[in-house]
Amino acid sequence: MHTPVLIVGGGPVGTFSALLLASYGVRSIVLERRPTINPHPKSRSVSRRTMEVMRGLGVTDAQLEAISLPATWTKSLIYTTTATGVEIGRVPCPDFESVPIVDSPSTPHMSSQEKYEKVLRDLADANTLIEFKVNSTVTGVTQTSQGCELSIEMHDNQRENMHSEYVLFADGASSPARAWLGVTMSGQHDLATVLDVHFDVDGLTEQVKERFAPLIFVASDAGVGVYQPIDGDSEWRCQIFAAGQDLDAEAATNWIRATVGDDSLDIRVRSIRPWTMHSIIADRFQVGRAFLVGDAAHVLPPTGGLGLNSGLQAAHNLMWKLAGVIQGWAAPHLLASYDEERREVTEINAEASFRNSVNFGAIGDAYRNNGDVEGALRQAESYGRFAGLDIGVRYSSGAFVSDGTQAQPLRDTVGVYDHAASPGVRAPHVWFDYAGKRVSSLDLCTNGFCLLAGKDGVEWVKAARRMAEQHAIPLQAFAVNGQQAEVSAQSWAAAFGIEENGAVLLRPDGHIGYRSAGPVSDHAGAVALAIAACVGRDTL
């Protein structure tokens, strides 16, 4: 069998990748070894930027709100001795809070991986360009200059080989593909041993009603861990930091009762999953025609919810490039920018995740040792403040054209969105009126490039549309607020840092690929160079 793209792993990142490819008209086959979605809760946070990306596929805030914690649970992180014992302190978590802000068209959600994975799977099942093959275990990969061949073992012990132009490995933290491709992982291994318990309990929500939080940390002689409400009612998850222990359901029940502070709780354990915390990143995200995405590319501490969001956003970076190469409007050289652009972001996400895990432990230590609890709580505020990493994400180099300006380095803006609009930066969100609808600037580039010129920038628009037609590049162009404007918006030019005769080019992933504050002497030449840089060519 042959298909343009084979995707190994049908979790959220693999499924999301297939949906993104399909949005460009590219077929894929997803190979998943499990027969059904794993019901054990794992990643929970869906950030604003991730929701912006999902928005392009038709996933709405309302859909995820229906399966997420109510907003009343997302305001603060709470640190206690036991869940009903002494409250050590709480810190605000504005970037988890499920409320609208002016800088994004989307809101974050605190759900559970198996729930939003089903939302994505349902979309994939309804898409004729995506085929899911469950009970399929990939046992090896062979590459040539023309494509890849995967060896697959089916549930009935049948074996087959499948061919593709490219392969994506989204097969998780223990991905065997890394060994097949000769990829090593660097970073901090074996940071902690964690037991993850999924359970139902009556009455706990009522007992913590003054402590509604997406995360309730506990640290006492009874145990150290964190409680995570799943539905705001009876479904819960806890993570037990228990080095060297292997708890069964009875022992886990006793741990929960002790760290809640109520021996009478009726606890029904659904599942227990042990795992080891790492902060490690693949030394290469691309090997020939094979790519690592999601946890196959990086395994981050869960503290801060940055791991899955990193994986989904990285897939968003790669899939339009892969589609462009397969369809011929982008050069294969463009694919190298996936590693170039996402590596620094991934490293900073790993640093932030590790720092959060250290800060969490410092609070309990300070309390037990009569230390500086207030200072430890201030340090922990970084846990729920990551707008710079999220909606302020930017690339220092890659497939874009510098305009001579320099946005602040990403490491300096982790906690605060700084409204930058230099090339390489995620474009500012501005509401536009387009075809009778209210859309975000980020919606305008969902399925291709978008050039936005000021009301006096008609020459930019003519050049861009001509270039798109000549080279079959998915691109639309508008003179915003012009005499015959197809789109209009207030104060949009100021948000992007241009004059009414300037222009910006938005890439399909919502990052700015080119910006000219004003007019140029050769609009066609400028547009050609801008597009060429964004599609991996020296010239058009």
C-alpha cells in the first residue's frame, strides 16, 4: 500500500497531524497499536494558542467547554498539607483560566486527554482523506531517497509493508522509532517516579468547595502529590510522588484518604499508571523523510501543561510545510525549518516545565522547615503564567524574512505577552469583518498564506495574487479598509506595526513571514522574495 504520509501513533498529536494534512487535501494513514482510546486521563491543559490552532479545524471553545472543568475551578493553584488540612497558600493562574482576553480569539480549557482526543478522532473518522488502522504495530522503518517503508504487524499476526513519501512518528514517550532512526535524547532523565491514579469519589468536591482549583498540591507526612478534578464532580485523578513504591488499588485508596484527611471516603479506583518524569529532547526532529512529533520528539515534566501543547503546536508548524512539499508549491528544503524553528521553543518549554516542578517542591519544603513560604509561593507563580510562551511564541530564525526589527527573545517573555509583530512572531489577534462574518486575523491564514495590506496598499495585493496564481500557492490577499475592501478592521495596522501603504504576509501557521512598514519600489519583487523565503526557495 502507498500513501503520501504515514502517521505512526493515533493519539492527539498523530490525529491532529492527519487533520491538518487533510485540510490541505493531503491523504494520510494513521497506524495505532491500541484498539480504542486509552481511558486513563493524562494531559489536561489545552492552552489558548492550541485552541487557536484547533479553531482552524473547526473545533470550537463550546465543544471543549462541554467536556472541561467549569471556569470556577481554573482561577488559582492551591498548596496544602492535605486537601482538607492547612492551606499553605495559593497563586493565580491566569493562563489556565477559562475566560476570554483581548489578545486571543480563544479560551484555554482544562479537560483530560482522552476526552479531547475523542473530539479529534471523531473529526478524523468523518474525513475521507484519513484512514485509521488500529491494532497495527510498526516494527521497523526503511528509508530511500524516494520515500519510506514501514513494517507492520497486525493483531491477527498478519504482516504487511506500507510505503509513503514521508512518515511521522507520533508514537509517544517510549517511541521505538528513535532507535531505528539513530536519534538520541538529551536532558534530565529520571527526575521522579510518579503513580497516576484515576478514581471516582463522592463528597470530595463538597469538602474542597472553598478550594476549587485545577491542581490541589498536598505535602505532608501523609504523602506528597497533587489532586486534579476531572469533571468538577466525582471524577478525579491524583499523582503520587512515591519513589520505589508500587501501590495497588487498596494502597492507593489509603494514600488518598490520608492525603485528603478523611478516612471515610468511598473511593473507586479505575486505573493506576506508573511513569517516570523526564525533561528530555530528541537531538534531531527530522531524519531524512521521517519526522518525530509530540512525545516522540520531547518528554517534558507535566508541571505547567506544556508538553502536549508543544506537540500540537509543533505539528501545526510542520504540516503546512509537508503539504506544500507534497503538492509542489514548497521546496523540500523548507522541511528543515521544522527543527530550526521548534527546537528553541521546545527547549524553553522544557526549562519552564522543570522550573515549575522544582518550585512546587520548594513550597512544601519551606512550610515543613519554617522557611520562606511567601517567597516560594511567588516563585511558583510561573506555573500558571506562560502567555509569552503561548500566544507570544516566536522564532529567532527560520522560514521568514527579517525586516531589521528584533522582537524580545522568547526566554525574556515567557510569562507576559508583549504584543510583538516582527517576522517570526505569532501574528497579533485582531477582529476582522470578512464575508459578513467576524473572524480573527489568525483565521485568515488557516488554509494558506494571507497578505494584508493597508488601505493604500493595492499594489501589494495585485502582486501577491498574481504570484499565487503563477506558482499555484495557496494565498489570499486583501487591502484592508480600502475603497473596495473585502475585509475591514479597526486599528489593525497599528497592531501589526505598518502604515496604510505597508503590508504583512502571514504564514499558514499564523506566524508573520514578511513585513514592510511602508511601500517599496518593486512590490512584485518584494512579494516574490517574501514568498520564496517562506516556501524554502531562493527565488520564485
